[in-house]
Amino acid sequence: MNGPLVVVGDSLLDVDVDGAATRLAPDAPVPVVDVESERSRPGGAALAAVLAARTGQRVVLLTALGRGEASNRLRRALAGRVELAELPLDGDIPVKTRIRVDERPLLRIDRGGGRPGPANGAARRILGSAGAVLVSDYGRGVAEVLTPLLTPATRRCPVVWDPHPRGGPPVPGARLVTPNAAEARSTAAALDARSAAGDGLADHTRRAALLARHWRAAAVAVTLGPRGALLSRGTDSPILLPAPHEAGGDPCGAGDCFAASAAVALARGAITEEAVHCGVVAAADFVASGGAGGLALPPPAGRPAAPLPVRAAELAAAVRARGGTVVATGGCFDLLHAGHVGLLESAARLGDCLVVCLNSDDSVRRLKGPGRPLTPVADRASVLAGLGCVDAVAVFEEDTPHAVLRELRPDVWVKGGDYTVEALPEAEVLAEWGGHALVLPYLSGRSTTALAERAAAAGSGRSGPASAGAGA
């Protein structure tokens, strides 16, 4: 893809007010919330744009903003993180305030909103240069205003449409439409009243196929929360892409995360099935790390980026916030073998989450020499993330994981092999925040080097040496 991912839609300002409720008001049987903190963050299409930008994707947000305080706060939050292209707005953007107790919503207050002005020349140029488009429709007019420009976009690049009950239908030819189960049910019921019944996979299959045909979309992915997503191309043979794990966190923003991740994947050349899988995994991890309420914005352009994916940092922070134990380990993990798996499973049992700090390809090359790694970092990270005992993977470029450890601040750092705790170079770093280092034994006779030597020997018909080590 040469052009940027263009996110089109209605932007909001979301505000979370967190506090404690320990008593009822004297004048009415309602809880009294003692406010402990308040923070604002991008919402609606702006949230989808920020989530897409976290992947390193170039993102342009095409939205309507006014001249009020809420619009100005959103501009400041987005500055340096996504490129902003504005339509005029008659009024100010909506502000949605959630009152939360124990991280659970108690009440939501909505205020503000206006109508967007007409499409301008800048909008036409931006959509004409897009490598992919995500329409994040919140039913407040931006998608409607830009529909004449979005229809021809489907012939040039992938268009993902995240619909809203108050919005219009997706433009014909969209590569992927992403309603949630409730949205699919209500829209399908308007077309065929019998489609509203049932919550089984067969019911979701019928609704997804009906909507794909009605919208003339290449595919529809109905998101099903903990069950993942059901992908239909308008036939009775769908694909269910299950969630990698059950996430019990705040689901606010999960749909935006799903759509943004799928759009980024399509922008980078993935097929639709791969894109939906990326969306399912990203949404599950997003909910597990606290959802939109726990979102950490990526650093503005020009500032040093954190040396690990934001998701890993968010997960560690969320686990610490609820009093849990963060465990981390690290290595090259070039050819994953039984020694690695045994170490990771043992490490995971020491706490509430396990983050693997993974050497980048350049880092492995400097440590192991020419010819290594045998497996590129994207594949190594994917295999590690697929293990049930691994909660997140953080890739680092340096020769040591010191910088990434200072970001994660794990309670326990685990290494395998013949080290002593005193000899671990990370022990001094962990002492900065009171963390502890532990050494766990590898299974003997397992090592990447030994596997590589045996494979090379088998290919040449020779007997290879067996190594007693178990290095990464």
C-alpha cells in the first residue's frame, strides 16, 4: 500500500470519571460517587484512528470538528499521533462521560453534537490517495456527507465499514462490513422479521449472509464478543474465527479496535480471513488490557517511541493496578523447542501474566552471529503469542532487555539455564523497583543450536553433534 489508511467518521470525546461509592444520598436512594480521577480520550472515529496508528501505520483521520472546547481537547490529544483533515461542524463534537465505580460504568451522560458541513476539496484529495479506508460511522453525518466520495473508493482500495444503527448503509462494494451481533440482528430484522430470532451460530450465519447480500458487500464479519467473529461472503458457509482467550475487562472500544486492526491488515495486503483474525486477536487483547478506559496513547511523532508494543505495557500496568504479579522472561526463541515451552509454562505459573521480551532480528544477529536468526521476528513473535501461557510479546532492538524492563517493571524476571541469580545482568535493573530475578532449569539436551546442527547434518547425510545446552 502506498497511500495512508484514511479513517472516516464521527469523532467524539470520551470522559471517564472514576470514584468510589460507599453510601447513598440522603435526599434520594441513589449512590454518591466520591470522584478520585477524571481523564478524557479520543472516542468514535478518533479512537479507531489512534488504535490503527499504534501499529505504526500512517493514518489520516477525516472527520468533522467544531470550535468548542471539546473539539480543541480532541485536537490536542491527536496532535502528532494521527494526521487530521477536518470538515466544518455546526456545533461541537459530542462528549460522552462515563461515571465508573470499581472500573464498571454506573451512569453515562451525553452532551453536545452538531451537523458536519459539506465535503471539500481536501477530503476529495485525501480519499483519492488512500491506500485503504475505514469508515467508523457513529450515525452523526460524516459518513453520509462523504458517501459520494466513498463509493468510487471501493474500486481503488479496500474499504472497511463499521456501521451504526443510526447511520446509513455501507456503500456497495465494501471489502468488509463489521457489525456487532446486536447491530446485525436489528438491521436484519428490518429486512426479514424472522431474522431477529435466535443467538446460535446458525442464526448469526443467516443474518450475516442476508446482510452481505443486502449491502452488496464482499464480506460481513459479525463480532460475537468472547466467541470471536463470524465471517460471511453471503453464502451459508461462513468461517468462525474464535477469540484466542476469554477477556473479562471493559469491552468499551472493542468494536473500534476490531475494525481498526482488520483495516490495517487489509491495508498491508492481508486477505479478508487474515484481517478478521487480526481483528479478533487485537480486540481480545484490548479488552484484557482494560479496553478504552485503560488506553495509553502512542507517543507523538518526533518523540522516542516505547521499546515495546503498547499492548504489553498496558497489560503489565493493568495487572499491577489490580494487585497482580507481572512476570517477564526474554530471549531469542529462534526455534521454539520443548525446553522453551517448559520454561515459559513454569514462568507463567509464578504470577498473573507473562510477557516475553523478544530480541529483534538485528539484536539476534549481533548476539549469535551471521546466519541467525533462522526465523524472522514476526514469525517468532506469532508462535510465542500463540502459546496459552504467554500473555504478550515485547520486541526490543538493543543487545539487552534493560530498556524494555524499565517500561514493563515486572515483579519477577525469569531466565533459564545455568545462571546464578547474582550473575544475571538484569538483576541490578530489577532492583530499581524492587523486582526479583529467578533462574529456572531448562530441559537438558534441548537447544536451538543443537536443532540447527542436526537439521544441517540430516540434510547432508552426516551425523550431527548433540548439544547439552538449551540456549534460545
